[in-house]
Amino acid sequence: MSRIQLGHTFDNITAKENLLLAWKEFAKGKRDRKDVQEFELHLMGNLLTLHRDLKGKMYVHSPYEAFSISDPKPRSIHKASVRDRVLHHAIYRLLYPFFDRTFIADSFSCRKGKGTHKALRRFEMFAGKVSKNNAQSCWVLKGDVRKFFASIDQPILLYLLSRYIPDQNVMWLLQRIIKSFHSGVSGKGLPLGNLTSQLLVNIYMNEFDQYVKHQLKATHYIRYADDFVLLSQDKYWLAEQVPQISHFLSHVLALSLHPDKVFMKTLASGVDFLGWVHFPHHRVLRTATKRRLQRRLKESAEEATIQSYLGLLSHGNAWQLASTINTDFSP
């Protein structure tokens, strides 16, 4: 099957103009940070040195600064140097528009014009269609990938990229970025924290999306990062898809389903997806999400935080919690 090919070249990505534009995009909202200020102090010299190193194939990605967060669950974040993050932006700004055109409409994570709220609305629309406006049972198969970022197979990822990218110098650069990190096993993992990782995992999982849509013929399918759902009136058809999905993830992408997070149930019994528990006529905030929200507000009740949470709560049946926040935390 012939595929569209990336038209941008290594020279386009590493051009001084592209690096300068990448810096401007990267620096928005970050100029109060010490490492960003230090890089900006000698901005043109730093960008010219980066350009020279790239053109001469002398570029080496710097080590990462690792730290952990525990909200909503424990995660290891790996922060790259400012120089490397500028390069990530330079790559992303030219590759994202090309690859985004290859993705299915119902992939919602880390894409412009998509996001959690649109995924929730799409779920609601699919549920209405499958259930014939709640006149029939709607079954939902939900699953997610075990240790998603840590399990990405780098050789497979590079092979997938090579099918779209004819410029071997671009492939050399992407290999430098991808192989700058591993999750404890050589050749495995992408760093949570890189802008490029957001795009690369979507390229990786696009293979799964295409399989589900075109091989399994799933009409009502949504993916957000490593979470996915299939909706159908036919629970037996959904049950038949689980071993096929597991086989594809394992044999094609070297990934595995999380054994404790695969379930099939009716919408009427409540389906947990993207922080909300969905029912035929409404959705309510997941208990763990509610507790996390209340804990964060006790730690920091700034107006921007309050408004952000009130915006979140407006997407479901959470008026009581919203009223409590307005009463207890608003000035």
C-alpha cells in the first residue's frame, strides 16, 4: 500500500528560521524560569551552535532531569535541557501537521482541536447511536495499555516512521531523539515530558487505530492516549474482539493490555472513562477524581485553579460539588 510521504527535509527542520520560531513557541509562558533565562541570555549564539551541530551531524541529546509526580497516579517525568526542548519544538512544528492528517478522527489525545471534552462528547454521541437513544442496551468494551510510555518499542517506532519519512537525515535525527532515553530496558520507552513523545505515541498507536477501524470494522471506537473504548449492541461481538486486540498489540506493537483494566459492561451499569462514570442520561465525576480535586483545592485555592475545576465540572452532573467549591473556596 502506497503511503503519503513527508515533504519536509532535514534542512527544513534544522533551518535557522525554524529553530528561531521553535524557540519563540517553546519560550511562551516560561521566561521566568532560570534555565530558560540562561539560554536566552546568549540566545542567538545558542541557536547557531545548535544549528551547526545539527548540520555537521555532531548533535547529541543531553541527559534528562528525572523527577516523580503522584497526581493522579505515580509517574516518572524526564525533563530535557532547554536546548533539546527547542529542537523538539522544531521537529514537532513541521512533523505534527503532516502526521495529524494520517490519524483517525476518533483519536483525541494531544491533538489540536481534540482533547478530553471532545472525547467525552463523542462518547455520549456514540452511546446515543448504539442504544437507539437509550431504547436498547449499549455494551462498552474498555481497555488500556499496560505501562504505555515505558513499553513503546523503539525499533518498531523507527520502522513505522521510516514508512512515511524518505529523508534519511530526518530519520537520523529522530533516532537521536528516540534513543536518548530508555525505561530501564534498552530499546524500550519514551520519556513523559518530551513534546515529541506526544506525537510519537500517536504515530505508534495509529497502527492500532487503523487495525480496529479497518480490520475489526469497529464503527464506534474512541482512543485517548492508552485508554480506548468500543461500543456495540452485541456483547458477544465485543467479547470476540478482546483476544484479537491483545494479539495485535502484542505481536505488532510489543504492547500488552492491562489485565486489571479490561472490562465489558452496559452503559446502564455505569462506564468509567476519562475521569467520569457514564450513564445513559448523565455522567458523574469519578470518586477518585473528586477526591483529587478537593485535595488540590485545599492545597491551592487560587482563582485560576477554581475556574479550571468549575469548567471541568460543567461537563457532567456535578452541580453539588461545583456549588460547594463556589461556597467554600471562591473569594
